[in-house]
Amino acid sequence: MPPRTTRPAGPLPAGTRPAGTHPAGTRPAGTRPLGTPTRGTTNPNRLRRMDRWIAAVHGAALRRSERPPTAVDLGYGAAPWTAVELLERLRTADPRARVAGVEIDPARVAAARPYEREGLTFVHGGFEVPVDGAPALIRAANVLRQYDEGQVAAVWARLCARLAPGGLLVEGTCDEIGRRHVWVALGPEGPRTVTFATRLGSLDRPSDLAERLPKALIHRNVPGEPVHAFLRDFDRAWAAAAPYASLGARQRWIRTARDLAGDWPLVDGRRGWRQGEVTVRWSALAPGAA
Ligand SMILES: C[S@@+](CC[C@H](N)C(=O)[O-])C[C@H]1O[C@@H](n2cnc3c(N)ncnc32)[C@H](O)[C@@H]1O
């Protein structure tokens, strides 16, 4: 659990705790949260790459909102670390940011409550996202991987419908310590991009990331599907960039991304590549889009 210092001593300040209540319209009284409790595996700092990317690409949109923007950490797991960290990192982009951790397992909500503080609440709920208003951000990390592929589209649609105008849904998967990560970013209108993010020193080849593909793509990494072709080309570009390895894995990755951008619609540039990221349009990887 995070150090006790993350929660100020004494009662929560007035107005900081809608936690445990379900605003009208999000879930009728007496009904169950939407979804299924799953394994609660989490780790401190596990989602740092996702947090950094969110703050970088979505920070301006957060700052533009008239009200303090609410972010939801959906399915934060057996300990509240990722929600605590999301708040800290979003506040570097917008000091008004607030985070609601939403978890379908009530015991995990009870365990997280002692860590509530100004701007951070924990709520029992599921895909109905029982928080006041429309969130500027919903982040669901390592949640949908434990559902069926056939459920993903409906869950995405439901979560996108909960977003504020200009809001962002980030849904993806990573390894236990966050070295390898793949996530899909969606706006209210639907999926926009897929980001591959890695600790470069730990990488043999880009397709090492295949085992962390989000649920919508992991079963599609087979010949004939766009994501398979993308990872094949990514590996080829990485192999061709081998001479750059003497300058370090980062230079090799940047060279690889530059090559890849010749054939695939990458939407980021050197700044993201330096962080070990590559972001490509969803439409290029969508199942059946070849
Ligand atoms: C593997 S943990 C991920 C924890 C954290 N997000 C991370 O990436 O480290 C998945 C969590 O999602 C929760 N969960 C599953 N379905 C959910 C839903 N529909 N709504 C809210 N939480 C859900 C599970 O109970 C579990 O605690």
C-alpha cells in the first residue's frame, strides 16, 4: 500500500467525498455495477508510461475545461497506487485535476478509502462509471484483458458515451512492472490511436510488445490482420536500424520509427519516440482493415 502520508490525518474536507454514492442516472439504486470482478494485480509506478503520455497529449484539453477536470481510474485493483499516481501526474498538467478510482470489488474500495485526500476519491462501480458529471478522462489499464474480445466494442461504446466533450478514454495493457505497454486512445466518437511504449533497454525487438496488446488486438496478431503486418514491419525497420544500436537503443528506436512512418500513419514524432513510444492511427490497425 502507499505510505500513510498520502492521506491527510483527520476527516476528509467537506465536498471531497462523493465516494460510495451513485449519482442519479449512472446506476439505479439496487442494481449491480456493470462488469465482473477480476484479479487485482497492480504495482506502484506500473502505469508511469501511460500517465506521462496522457499528461503530454491530453494536458492542454484538461486545462481548457472550465470546471476542474475529473479523471477516472477504472479498475485500479487491489491497492490504490495507480490512482494516487494519476492524480499526481495530472496535476503537473492541470493543478485543478481530480481523480476518482472506480473499482467493482467492494473490498478493494474499502481498502482504498483511507487514502482519499483532496481531489482523490474511491467509488464502488463498474462500466457505468458512477461519478458526478462527464469525466474528462477515463483510464482502464489491465481491465479488459480479463474480458472476452466480443465484449470490448460494447464496453468502449459505453465508456466513450460517458466522456465529456473532448474527453479521452485510454484502455490498454502492460506487464507487471510497466516496461511494456500498449494502449488504445478513444474520443467520444470512438477509437483514435494505438500507442506502443517500452523501456528501450529491455527490448529485443518491437514485436516483444505483442504479448501486451489490448484485448481488441491481441487475438488479431495473425497473418492477414493489420496489427500483424504492422509488427512485422516494425521488426524489419528495427533490424534495418541495427547500425544505430552503437549510439544506444533510443537512437535505434527513433530511426526505426522514422522508417516505419514511411508506410504507416504514425501520429507522433521525435518527442514521443525519444520516450520509447510509437503512436499509430487506430484505423490502420483495426481488425479487418487490411
Ligand atoms: C489487473 S487489475 C488492474 C489494476 C490497475 N489498473 C493496474 O493496471 O495496475 C484489474 C482490476 O479491474 C477491476 N475490474 C474489472 N472489471 C471492472 C469493471 N467493470 N469496473 C471496475 N473495475 C473492474 C478488477 O476487480 C481488478 O481489481
